[in-house]
Amino acid sequence: MVIIMDMNVLWLGHSDCHEVARVGGKAANLSRLAADFRVPPGFCLIPEVQAEFMNGTVSGGMDVPEALLALVAGAYGNLGKVCGAENPSVAVRSSAVDEDGMASSFAGQYDTYLNVSGPQSVSSAVMKCWASADGDRMQSYRQEQNLGAGSGGVAVLIQQLVNASTSGVVFSANPITGSRDEVMINASWGLGESVVSGSVTPDTLVLRKSDGSIIDSNLGAKDKMTVRSEGGTEEVDVPASQRQQLSLSEDQMRELVNLASGLEDKMGWPVDLEFAYDGLDLYLLQCRPITTL
């Protein structure tokens, strides 16, 4: 049986997890930002683990190898200690080496699994993320972006799941007009999957970057929201009263403007970020360059 050493597990916030070549853009960016921003704790399996267990040919439906389960169980157990839970709910997401770059974001191309708990389920989700790298959707995207057929490797990021009351995406420059003086926010109730997948019409807000004042505000229909369910997530109807109100308060809007501005200064380029609010606590879930400017 092949044994993968723990050196193939890198933790967000540690310097060895800052390198795009080792963990991909998604994980590397979050790792660099974890010291200064509220990033959910998590760990990353480097691409060599995928190469060891998948060899680019195995379906994500196969049984989890014992050595992979042992590797994931050890890291997941340590994450549980950090989270204060024996079997914490996590998000399992790809972080490809050529993902979240300046020219192509790969947004929505790889599979993501939310509200996964237990070593066996987390390991299965990891294998499904690997399998999605060779799927038809990914190959079509690569052709459209004039990228090579191979990804150069897929790391997988496992993070504590934020039980989001509101979530969405923020652009530190207006991606429609190109204005660098404006921040655009798309937000809706529940987990961010509804916004990212486009299955819901979110609130759309444009604010002045200098002072957070509202330039434009469009109330989204927000008829559905993604919530945690047994062993995963589900889309449910949003209560009628919540559909008729913005999913963010003005204080939260200003906080998001400050977050986007701070990230832009830190990274050195206009940012496209994903966020989640658990009550009043704001979490950073992803930070990548805006590729449409």
C-alpha cells in the first residue's frame, strides 16, 4: 500500500501554503491573507496526492483507497481540534495550479462540495473534485481559454464551512463600466452557491470606494437560497418578507467596501472576492483577480 506523508498536507496561513505552484491560486491567495483577514481554517492536499491516487484516469465514483482515507482523516482530525468540533462541516473545493489567474478564473468549472462531514465523506468529495478536472465541462473551458489539455495538477482545499446567513461576491472595481472608483456587490441570503452558480437573482449594489456611499441599488428577486441539509445542501424558498428587503445592511455594505479596498491594496490588483456573513461576522472565502477589466 502506498503511504503519502503528511508533507503533502499544507495548512492555510503557513508559509509553505503561500505558493501557487504548490497549492494553486485559490488556496495560495487565502493562505497569504489568513493572517490579516478572517479566513476559515483549513488545509490543502497538494497536486502530487491527486497524481498518486488518480493517475488521470479513475472515476470519482471509485472506493476511497485506505492510504488516502488515513491521510485525510489525520488532517481532518486536526482541523476538528482547531474548530472545536469532532466532525466539523467543511467545504471541499479544487485549487488548480492554473486556476484564479490574471487571465482566466475557472469560476464554477470545478466541482465544489459543501457541508461535508466525517473522514469518509470528505475523502470521497476530494476524489470527486479530482475527477471533475478531467470532465467534459473542464475540457471545453480549457479550449475556450486556449489553455493546454492538462491542468498541471489539482490541489484540493478543505475548509471549515461558514454557516452563512448572507453571502455573495464583491468586485473592487466595477466590472461592467471598468471604473476603479466603484465597488460592486452581488449578495443574497444563505450560502453563496446560489449566487456563484447563477441560480438566483441577487441584490446588486454599486458603492463609491472612497466613502462607501451607495451609487446604485437593485433589489434582487432572491426567491431561492442554498442552506445546509443532511449530508450536503439544498435550495429552499426564501420567505416572502426577506425577498422584499436587501440582504445586507448599510454597515455591512461599508464593511465589504473596506474589505475589497484592503484586499486590492494588499494584492496589488483589483480583486474579485467571495464573502459570507455568519451573523455579524464577515468571512473571506476567496480572492482572485478580476479577469474582465
